[in-house]
Amino acid sequence: MPDLTENYHFELRRLDNEIAARPRNSRLLEDRGDLKYDHEDYEGAIQDYTAALKTKRKKKDLYWKRGMAYYELGSHLAAFNDYSIAHQLNPRCTKLLVDLGLCVQKFDDLKRAEEYYKQAIKINRRYHEPYIFLGRIRIEQENYADALKYLDKAVKLEPMDQSGRYWRGVALGYLGRNEEAYEDFDLSVILNPTDHFARFNKAAGLYHLEKHQAALYELKILLRDRPDDKDALKLKRIIEDETEGEEWKS
């Protein structure tokens, strides 16, 4: 397996040397910013995108990328400002509208977030992500039937999208449709085995379907990586109490 850290430092040194020779080359500065962003050096990425913007002010991708770095650092107002400039430069970019919606949700402005998501759908009705976020807003508002309508649409457009499957499972669970919810959580875990929320909900679904040993098996996997997960430990105790101490089979 290649040493990704070594590759990163090698590529970073190469870009450092090229930028030293051409310090106002916006492409090189953007490339170095991308490299830093991909390796979670968000502050370094912001510095490079800012330097690149000084040489090429009208490039929407630079504002968008700097906005994403600000977002990752939790600087949501700065992210919103950059996304807004990028949106002005490319008003029909649906992914930008989704990012704007996510930003204003951080300010608890669900109405405005919904407007951004619906604007994205108006531009491209076959883009699945806005439907997911509209569904999540409806779940937060406890309007589960409406949430399911949006999430059904998202899954229809992208049947193998893990997020869509997970959140549809949540809506189905709240509606008491446990078998269907379990199917979505099961596929969600297959698509992303490290998603502990999906695995917990899969275990909860199995519990509601009275498949106790299968539920305990999923909790065992979850607790192996997250031994202090309070919800998982609580569900494990409930199942063991209800099965009167039945042996936990691996």
C-alpha cells in the first residue's frame, strides 16, 4: 500500500517549489489549496485560495472552494459569503444552492434553506440531493409523511445513495413501517459500513422485528469501534433483559 502521507509531502514540496518560481500563478496556488483541503489542512487551503483570488478575482470555483474550507472550520458566515459570491457568478449551479442551504441551516433558518433547495430542484429536477435535505427538514419538523415524499423521490433518482437510503429509513421508522425502514438501514450499512448511526438504526430495526440475536450482532460490531456509545449500550441491555440473559452469540 502506498504511503499517502509521503506522497502528500512530496506533492506539497513540488508545488512549493513551482510557486516559489511563479508566485502569482493562480492555477498552482489553487492546486496547492486543493491538496491541502483534501488532507484536511483547511486553514492552509484558505490561504492559498485567497492568494489565488488576488490574481484571478472572478473565478467562481475559488470562492466556492474557499467557502467549503471555511465551512469545514465551522466559520459558517464566511462560508456563506463566499458561496454567495460564487452563486452570483454562476446562478444556475445546483450544488452551490445546496451548499447555501446547508449554510443557512447552521443559522437555524429552515425557511431560507428550503428556498435554496427548491430553487435547485427548479433548475434540475433530477438532482437528488435537494430532495434529501428537504426530507431532513421535514423530519426535524416532525412531518414524517411529507419527509417520505421527498426521500422517496431522492431514492428513486439515486437508488444507491447512502444518505438518501439512511434518511428514508428514519422517516419510515417514525411512521411505524419497520420492515421497510430496516431494509433501507441494511442497505445503508452495506454502502457505508463505518456509518455508526446507520448500524445502530439497523440494530434497532432488527429489535423491532424481534430478531434479537441479529440486533445484538450489529451492536457488537458497533461497540467494537465505539465502546462507550450510550445508545448502543442501552439497546443492548434492553434486548438482553427481554431475552432473559440469552447468550450473546457472535
